[in-house]
Amino acid sequence: MVRLPVSDASPKVARDMANAVARSWELEDDVAYRARLATSELATNAIRYGNGGTIQVVVSRRQRCLRGEVHDGSPVLPVRQQPGLCESGRGLILVEDVVTACGAYVTPFGKAAWFEIEAKWPLDS
């Protein structure tokens, strides 16, 4: 778990953390790549649309899945947009395409957007 400032640099830090966790658990390259991508998109959304001065990023294991969560201070749940001709609106669609499951829930301090990627866990062998 890491708490990051609302800053343009924070999505990269969040992405690097997800990669480090996936690598430390010796997960496949594809899982690490998808975790980096999903974490970066959720962190970017939290910085862009969340309230407060910080976001919190958690990467953990849940049964057979690598799970990522990004917490921010806004209780407003994200809504998947149909992208138009503008640059924004594609993040959640991208996340949905690369993960096994994803969603969001309200917390006492705002919300958390999450994803799970089913993985083989070599260290279990």
C-alpha cells in the first residue's frame, strides 16, 4: 500500500509499484503488464476526478487473482463513458479489456476503484 500526492507523477509511481509487486511474486510478464496498465488508468482517473490531496494504491492477492485498488476522496463512482472524438473517456474501457474483473465501491472516505487479474502463482508450487 502506498499513499501518493495528487500529482502528474503519481500514476507512474502507482504503475511501478504494481509492476514491482507482480515481479516479486514471479507472475507472468502478461499479468505484470496488465496490472501496470490498469493501475495507471485507475490512478489517473483518481487524480483527475477524485477529491482530496492524496490517493491510496493497494496491490494484493485475492485467491487466484492479483488485485489492484485505487482509493480517492470522492464518493462518486466512475461511470463508463462511450468515447467520442475527444481524448478522454477511454480509460475504463481499456481497463475492462485487460483485466478479469473490475468495479468500484464507496468507502467511508470516498471510493475505491478495483481490478482483478487471474494469474498462475509460481511461488505456490
